[in-house]
Amino acid sequence: MSYRSILVNVDIDAFPVSIIKLSVELARKFNASLIGVSAADVPPPVVTPDGMVIDGEMLLAERDAIEKRMVQLEAEFQRLVGGSVAASWRGSVDNPTRYVIEQARAADLVVTNAPLRQNQLRSADAASVTLGAGRPVLVAADNAEHLLAKTVLVAWKDTKEARRAVADSLPLLVAANEVVVATIAADPDAYVRGSVDDVLHFLKQHKIAARSEILTGSEDGERLLEVARSLRADLIVSGAYGHSRLREWAFGGVTRALLGQGNISRLMSA
């Protein structure tokens, strides 16, 4: 398994150099094509009962500004790619989260940031993208220009999301120097230990030597982050869990904690 097509989401308001450089490096590593994507939208027009559109000129001006910014971002994207990999650009005046999810159909892996200030008209929501893209999503560490992935923490929970995350991360795990499969359980019984052993065996079949950490207690994102820090991990692999598929933002505590941690890259699958 490899990543043959990588999509990078470029936030319209962010400084794009780091996320593009990281994505170009990944594309070169896996001999993959790279798709640059960016979108932002204008607020819906306010229409009076008699059909008058309020601030119509302002909305047109904002649309024009978005389109001009898309041209600038495309130029910056092509400059940073520099012909080193096959690359294309897709920009649109559209809801950014919806647009990234839609374009993810063309990729094996989605790369994005978790924006510090969420504006649903100008930033793709990393949580919703993870749940909706149908692809693994790499949420890059803040301002990271490289993804070393030399020490990887796999946050294990015996769910389909975590199983998918382990499989989706194989191209990165194969190249890692150290892989640790960690789980937290109130009662680490034979079932829990057996599930971890199965993951270790699965990884071994892919020529990945991994070890396990079985922690006692309630599921706690901060505790997993402490383990990651103690290992000096530069990537966390995990499933993404929502309490309700009808309310995609209502994440469980572990996923919410991981998404809020900008000092380390996270690969998530749903």
C-alpha cells in the first residue's frame, strides 16, 4: 500500500508555505501526485420581504477578493512545487469544509491544518473533514514543514475507526523507527490485551516491529498526549470518534483533545 495521490487543503487566510512544503515532501517520498485545494465562501445575501438584496455590492466585492486570493495561492502552490511532483490546483468560491470533502474523492490522503480561529466560511473544519472525507486525514502540526514520522504512537481502541487508521497509516509506519501501540482501559482484561496483540501481529506481517503500552484508567486524551510526549513521538495515529453522526462536531474526549494539540501531527480515520 502507498499514497499515490495526496490532497493538501490550503486555508485562504493562513500562511501557506509550511503546509505546502510538507505536502510536497510527502508527495516526493511516495512518488505521488499532489492536488492543492482551497475554498472560501461569501455570506448568504439578506433579502427583504419585497425582494431587495441588502449589501449586494459588498458580497460581490467579497467574492472578487476570494477569487483574486485563489489566483495568488495557486501561484504560490506552483512556485513551491516547482515541478518536483505532478501537481494540480482546485480553487472555488464554496463552503471550504464541503469542498475539501468533495475533492477528497481524488486522493489517497488528505493533508490539512486545524485552524486556530474557526470561520466556517473561510476555513475547512478538520473534524468534519475527517468524518466526511472517507479518506485518512493528516492534521499537520502547526507551522510544520516536514513530517518525520520516526516515532509513531498508535492510539488503539478496538473499533472500526481505529482499525481503519492503522491500515491507512501503513505507508508511514513502515518507514518509522519506533511504533508504539497504546491503549487505555478501565480493566485491561484478556480481550483488551488480545486486541493489542492482534494489532502487533498485523503490523509484524507488514514488516513493522511495534511494541505496546497498556494503560489502566478511563479514556483520556491528555494521558495519551503525555505518552506521546514521553516517547517524543512526532505522529499520533488514531480513529476519529463522534458521539453522534448527526452532530459531527460532538466528538469524544480523546479525539477532541488530539485535534486541539497543535504541537504534533495526527493521522485520523473515521
